[in-house]
Amino acid sequence: MGSREQSVSRGLRCARLRPLVVFVSFVLGACGHSASQPTPAAVVPSPSPSPATPRVVIFSVDGLRPDALLQAGAPVIMGLAARGAYTWQAQTIMPSTTLPSHASMLSGFLPSAHGITWDDYRPQNGAIAVPTVFTAARAAGLRTVLVAGKEKFRQLDVPGMVQRFDLCAGDDQEVATRAVGEALAGFDLMFVHLPQTDVTGHAQGWMSSAYLDAVADADHAVGRVLAALPEGTTVIVTADHGGHDWNHGTTQAADMRIPWVVAGPRVAVRTLTTRVVTTDTAATAAWVLGLSLPGGATGRPVLEAFEPPAVTGARAGVAVRANP
């Protein structure tokens, strides 16, 4: 995949992105927030009706540390947090690496259950061995899309579960361009993986100037996709892991701590007190779609993020456990 020039300052990037934040406020509805560091900018509340047909987009910004959002100047993601529910204390799994974490994020299972502990594409090992949120969505007849920036995601491609499986060898902006096309073509559940923050962390160091520029660029990419989404889409923004120095994969807080933001219909405006784990992403997406994960999954929907009444998924017929 190609690397990006870092010649444009983060300040200019942020200025260029302000119109996107305004547009996204229209797309996703209710706003306004006050919370602990990093603190999103306050916005004016505006009610938004629940959509007749729920849709969910999950963004994973590879290697994104929560403390980088404030330093980078990420108005799109911070704007979502300002009018939604969020925590900067969510946790990934061990090993805190890309493929195992995304397997947990999209299935709701820990590595001890899904079996993926390596971090490169190994076709001889076969696809992920447990159902994912895409499995539940396809069983319900929903349209599923995955756009990712690393070949290792092939390990998660169970035949028939993702109708549009698009691996992109480009940077975050190329991934965003493809995701915009998929959004306009129609979807019920879409996952978008942005790789460049992690790539830059390995090359230049986490929290380096180049890394923060990559965070700002990922924020821009998220904004471009949001601008193409149907009104009333529920959006989750998170990461697979953080990082320190030039690497990750340990139990250090810098590696394990990830952001978790949700915005959309019926999402409450609050800082989450619930302990959120990356496995909860699949469960929450399933719950919004009226679906359930299998009984063996450890992920739970983060119901604190939603206005009452919070009820379990209806389509799959199996109750989803709430995250207390």
C-alpha cells in the first residue's frame, strides 16, 4: 500500500474538514456533549427520527490511540462523539494486533474461541471458524459490505457472508473512495478499515508528527464516507489497538486502550461509564439491526449508549445480553 506525503500541516487539514462536520450533523441527528479529556466540541442539539430501516457502518481506524484524536485535530470523529455516546477507555483483546482484534471486533468472540492469534494472512488456516455479525446479517437477508486496506482481512472472508468484499491496496483516501461507492450502491451493514494510521505508526512512531498527520487524514476519510451515508445511519468508530514507540501487541495501556464512539438514531448524548471491549462492537451493531450473535459470543450490546427503551434484537429470535 502507498504512503502519504505529510507536507500539509494538520491545521490546514482541520480547517478543510469543518464543512464535513456540519454536514454529518445533518446526516446523523442529535448532538451536544460535555465530558472528560479528550473533550469534544459542543454542538447544538437537533432531534432526529429513528429510521424505518436501520443501517450500521463500523469504522476501524487501525492503530488509533484515543489521546491522538485531540492532538491531531480530528473534527469529524470528535463531532460524532459530541453528539453521541463515547468512551476513550475501551479495551482491545490480547494479542493487541490487527487480525486477532478485528476477528473479535466483527464476531464478538475472544481469540480463545475464534482461534485467530496470528497477524498475517495464512490461507492454509482457512477462514475464521466462528460466525460473525455478517453471518447474522446475511441470515436475515441484509446486504453486507466490507472495505479494508490490508490483505490479512481475507482471513475473515467466509464465503457468502459478505456480499461486497473489497480489499484496497491504497491509502485511507482510496479506501474512503471505495466505501463511498458502496454507500451509494446501498447496504445494511458496512465495515470500513482505514490502515494508514497503523502503517505510519510503525514507520515513524506512535504520537509522532507524521502519525498525528495520519490520524487527521483518517478523520478526513471518515468524513467523506459519512457525507455519502443515508440519513439515520448508525455509525460506530473504533480501533483494533493503539501503539507505543514503533510497535504494539503488548498489554501496555497504550496498546490496549482504544476509542469507541457511536452516533445515530436513539443514541444518547453521554460519556459511557460501561466497560466497553472490542467484542461489544459486533454485538452492538447486531442489536441496532435487530439481530443477535450466537449464544457463545462474549460481546454484549452497549445499551447505555442508547435512549430507553433498550430492547434486545428481534430478527434472530435469540436474546442478546446487555452490557451492564
